[in-house]
Amino acid sequence: MLKVRGLWKSYGETLAVADLSLSIRAGEIHGLLGPNGAGKTTVVKCIVGLLRPDRGEILVNGIKTTTSESYKSLIGYLPEDPALPEYLTVEEFLGYIARIRSVKPQEAKPRISELMETFNLTRLKHEFIGSLSKGLRQRVAVASAFIHKPKILILDEPFLGLDPEGQLKVKSMVKQVVEDGGAALISTHMLDMAERFCDTVTIVYRGRKIIDGDVRSVKQVVDANSLEEAFIKLVNRR
Ligand SMILES: Nc1ncnc2c1ncn2[C@@H]1O[C@H](COP(=O)(O)OP(=O)(O)O)[C@@H](O)[C@H]1O
Ligand SMILES: [Mg+2]
């Protein structure tokens, strides 16, 4: 469902991503892992079309992202640092996103109610986003990524600022999409979380892939008990 081939991206002199490839099949939750500054967000932004790759190609459901915009409706994107309009209420904001995502008006209302229920936002629907805590804003942002029933989720640090209950909700929503034949790319620096949640992973370090595969085989390769240990072993080898 998603293929990245030989992706390169620099910001001026800073090489952010070097020769990165990954692919995600339907039914798969894939973790894009690595420490801060590893290049995860840059990869994500290239996939969703916010950045233009210097080199390489990206295919979403077989569609080359540089040749057509049509793939965008398939994607549910959560930015790393979502900027939400403070002067809209939760319900207004979700309605606004539903319109942008071309959700039919008669389908938008029930969908918004359902998402507000799922993320425990119903009682806050008339609150201004500006009055919400960081964690609650993150719930709103996550809910908005699901509004058009996307097949492919691209979530950049989705668990940041979320309480355990919020994290659980996100995980179950992701699982639902994937069980229905979708796929998910989860960018996170939380290796322990990824170990339990992801089927397959790509670990990046300083813009380059250091290993990929299913979680078990990645650990086996370096004889590690956890992804964290695997990461440290792999980095020390370099
Ligand atoms: N807009 C930008 N301008 C200049 N350098 C950037 C910009 N965004 C990211 N970088 C640099 O690119 C590298 C990768 O960053 P990023 O993709 O945000 O990594 P991650 O998401 O893994 O933390 C870092 O060295 C970062 O400082
Ligand atoms: Mg990032």
C-alpha cells in the first residue's frame, strides 16, 4: 500500500534523509523508529506531500505521489505538531476538517459524533480548542485524522502528550483500520511502545536506515531482548 524507494532529502547543508526505502502491506502496522533528529518527520512529510523529495519515489496504493494528488484522499495524516485553530470549538473544527476531506454532509454528523464518543470528546464539543489542555488537543487532532475513513494512516508521534487512555484509543482505532485491510505508518521515538504495537519496523539513525523487518527478526539479528537494546547495539556497532 505504501512504498518509498531511495528517498533523499536535505535542508540546505543538513542531510536529513539518505537513501531510505520502506514498504508497507495491507494489514500491517509499521513503525518508523529512531531518536529525535533521525529523519522520521522528514520522511513522513515527503510521503504526505508537504516536502518534495530531492531524489527517490513514493508510491501510495501504486500511485506515484509526484504525478497525482489523488492519493491524498486515501491518507489519514496526523502531523507531529498539529496546529489547531484555537477559536473553533471541537465540533466546529471536526466539521471543518470533514468538509476539507470531502465527507458527504449527511455522513459528517454521525461520523463526528462517533469520533467524539471514541475519543471522549463529546462533553467538550462546544469548548474552544484554545481552552483545551495539550493532551485533549492531541485527541482532537487524532480524531480529525480519521474523519474520512482513510485506508492508510500516517501518524507522526501520535502518542505524544496522550494519557494512557488516549493512547489506548489511538491504538484501537489504528488496529481497526488495519484489520479492515488498511495500513499504518507510525513514526515514534518510543521504542518500547513500538515493540508492542507494530508488526514491522524501520529503524532510522542520522537519516539512514539501520535495520528493518518484523519486530522479532530485528531483535534476533543482534540477539537483543528488546527493540531498545537492538537499537543501542546497532548504533554502537557503527
Ligand atoms: N525545516 C527544517 N530546516 C532545517 N533543518 C531541519 C528542518 N526540519 C528538520 N531538520 C533537520 O533534519 C534532521 C531530521 O529531522 P526530523 O525529520 O524532524 O527528525 P525526527 O522526526 O526523526 O526527529 C534533523 O537534523 C533536523 O534538525
Ligand atoms: Mg519528528
